[in-house]
Amino acid sequence: MTQLVFLLEELSAKEFLDRLLPRLLPDGIDFLTIPHRGKHDLVKSIPIKLKAWQRQDARFVILHDQDSNDCLTLKQRLSSLCQRAAPHRPALVRISCRELEAWYWGDLAGVEKAYPNSRLTYLASKATYRHPDTVGHPADEIKKHVPEFEKVSGARKIAPHLSINQNRSASFNAFISGVRKFCQPQL
């Protein structure tokens, strides 16, 4: 059985993926999500975990928020870090643009299922939200429209309802397609 190890910035990403991945991953793939205390903690831990991991069949997925970084530069920097730390260890780097909560803006119908009184779907056609990955502070924007939203509890509530195949966030779709390909047997 192959193991996918997800190295994440924070607890909200763990809560989100713990509920999303069982719907995404094929049988025979075991997964573990490991949250960190922010970006610096995550980056510091990557080489340590890649070098020291005991299971030889483990593959690593690093999920990092873009925030104000250049997406391609950040991805290249993290990919190089993985390659230098453990060249034999398969690692996939994915960047959530701008932050994980932008993925929620990609499927407002799913968010509305989690928060039935929010009536968010009408916002999908508004210019500000039409391209989820460009929403400046996605978590703050959700909080503005859904006052009870909190990052960790929101991740738990939204993940079961978020569509895997119909999301307008390009970074979400890149994450999904990357993980699907990463699950395939390596030749």
C-alpha cells in the first residue's frame, strides 16, 4: 500500500484534507496529513521529514499558501528543497493561490451547503469573485459574508460539500489533478 504524506502549513488544511482526500484517493492509498505552525515551520520540517521517513513507499505532497509570493518562484524553491533533501523521495509541491480558502470561493454552492443561511451562490457571478484565486484575502471575505465562519471549523464543514470535479479555482484543480497523477504507480 502506498502512503501519501501531506505536509501542510496549518491545522485548517489538515481538517480540510482529512475530509476531502477519502473522496479523492483510490483504494490502496494510505494518507497522513501533518499540519505545521505556519510557513516557516513547514519549510524547516520538509528536509527533515523527507530524509528521516521510515516507509520507503511514502510519497510527499507539500501544500503551501501563495500569499504575496510569486507562485512559480515559490513552487520552484520548494521543489528544489525537496530534491536537495531527498532526491530519491517522490515529492509533489502544490500552491494554493492566495490561500486555501480561495478553493472555497471556487464552489460557492458547496460552501452554501455547509452554511445554509449564507446564500453565497449569487456572488459567483460578481467580478470580485469570478476568479477565486485572485480574491485578495479569501478567508476574510468568507467571514464578511458568513460571520460564523472560522478557519478550522469551516474547513471541517465545507470539505464534505466541496465539489472535486467542478471548482472554478485553478489552484484547487491543479492540486486535485496533481494528487490523482501522483497516486498512479511509478514506472
